[in-house]
Amino acid sequence: MDILPVQKLRQLDNLAKELGLSERLLIENASSNLFETINKLGLGKNALVVAGRGNNGADVLSCARKLCSRGYRVKVVALEEKPLGPEGEFQKSLLEKIGMFNEEFKKAITSRLIVILPIHNHLIHHYGNT
């Protein structure tokens, strides 16, 4: 897998938009690729999805929906120190409609949380403002 610098990714996003591809389509494509990567890792079917604001957050929220539709047990939280962008709000609304967004869990999380997801149920760490 090739890893591109952030600046190059932004250039490619801008080029795709100039060609007429919508932000929503780019988010759906990114989340599909993220799902495929996660699925190939074979780390089990439990997932905690933590999304920040902006379109990266929207990518992750969209991926959560795809994980759930393919049999993963998914818990979702969006960190909202600042409001989600329009696409993040759209993805969040889809998750709310299908009952995947856990409002109580969201309230328990601070904006400085770092989550290390469980790997074969061995490890969960979090750091907050405690």
C-alpha cells in the first residue's frame, strides 16, 4: 500500500472536485477503502469508531455504517469540540436513523481522548482530561 503525503491527498481531492465529483462521493469512496483495509486485517468483528470533525470524521462515520452492514458490532462516537462539517452531520444523521449513534457514550468522552482499539479483545486504552 502506498502512503501519500497530506498535501498530495488534498491536491487529488481538489482535482476530483474540479472534475465534477462531489464531496459526498469522495467520502463514500474513502470509507469503502477504509472498510476493505479494516476487513483484511481480520482483527475480529467488534469496533469502536471515534470520529473527529471535518471530512475525515465523515469518512470514518461512513465507514462505521459499512462495518455494521457487514456484520461488525459497532459503537460510534463523534467528538464535537467544534461542530461537525456539513458532510459529517450528514453521515451522523444516517447513523442516527439506523440507531448506531450512541449519545450517552458521546457525552462521556472529552475532546482530548485517544483511543487504542481492542485487538482480539486484549487492549483498550484511553487518555482524557482526568
